Amino acid sequence: MNHLILLRHGQSQWNLENRFTGWFDVDLTAQGEAEARKAGHLIKEIHLDRVFTSTLTRARRTAQLALAEAEAAGADVADVKSGGDWKLIEHDALRERDYGDLVGLNKAETAEKYGDEQVHLWRRGFEIKPPGGESLADVVERVRPYFEGEIWPPVAAGENVLVAAHGNSLRAVLVIIGEYDAEDIPNIELPTGKPLVFDIEGGEKQRHYYLEE
């Protein structure tokens, strides 16, 4: 049995400030760094063969901190390290959803201006795009070719793979692997810094669960 592990990045500065972040490249908060390290401690028993991440700092640093913590806890991470550096496989396809004109705006203030219902549709509607941005359906179509072409083949071949990315790009993965459909996925919340593990047997996903202390 092998594993696919999905890890939403730790709390970012704009998560803390309740802002629409999208592709804006903010870093982790101190809490976010702690969440990433805790995730690394939780995955220490899993030998990782590959680690994929988006090109945004908050996802990449989450992967780096998690791997460092896992190594410190005794994990075998030789396959994802070279010359002291982590061999992260980074790609723009795994970036967060582009929130367009909403990027940088406070979510509560935006709801006051446009109304709760409209902001809820922008945030949670599967095919509804915020002004100048992407819908979740767009994110699924952006992620799908990369996931099916680069991430899933090593998983199906028996490797343990970690994907450190964002709430919406990971929701897209959940749709692509058939865990949720378009109707249900907008309501699925992925907590920051908490590894979601799928057990894989013979190239088929079995049960899934969050790792807990």
C-alpha cells in the first residue's frame, strides 16, 4: 500500500488578515510555520518518494518546513533531498485560484459592499467567477492535465507522494480523483497544515483520513 498526501499550506499573513489572496505571493505567519512543522511531524512515518508544490511561497515553505521537521523526527527523506536542498517539484498549475479584482480585499468588507450572497457565490459557486478571476471549475481544468500527467502516474505506480498546495487547487484534486463532485466540493473545507492521506492499493484509492497526533 502507498499513499497520496494532500497538504494545504499553513496559515498565511493574508489568511490572518481575512483577505482574498489568490496568486498574490504572501508568506506564512508564525502560526503557519508551526502548522507546517506539525504536519512534518505527523508524516514522519511515511517514506516520501516525491513532493509536488505550487510556485507560491506559502505552499513551497510549508513543504520545506514539513520535510525538515519530518527529517528531524527520524523520517527517511533521502529521495526528496539532494546536496542539502529539497527536491521540490514546483508548478504553476498547483497555484491557488485567481481571485482577480478581489485580491487584497478584506472578505468581510467586501461582503458589506456587495452583499453576503454575492460574495458567497464568488467564493463557493463552482462555475461562478469573481470579477477578473477564475471559477473553481476553471481551477479543476487548470490542475487536471498536470495532476493526471505528472502526479497520479507515480502514485498509481506505488510511490508515496506529497502535494503541498492551496485550498482550491487541492479541492480541484479531490474532484479529479472522484472523491467529490461539482455540487459537493464548494462546501468542503480543508484545514491549514493538516495532512489528508489517501491509502492507495493497486493504483486505486481506498480510505482517506487526516493524520492526527
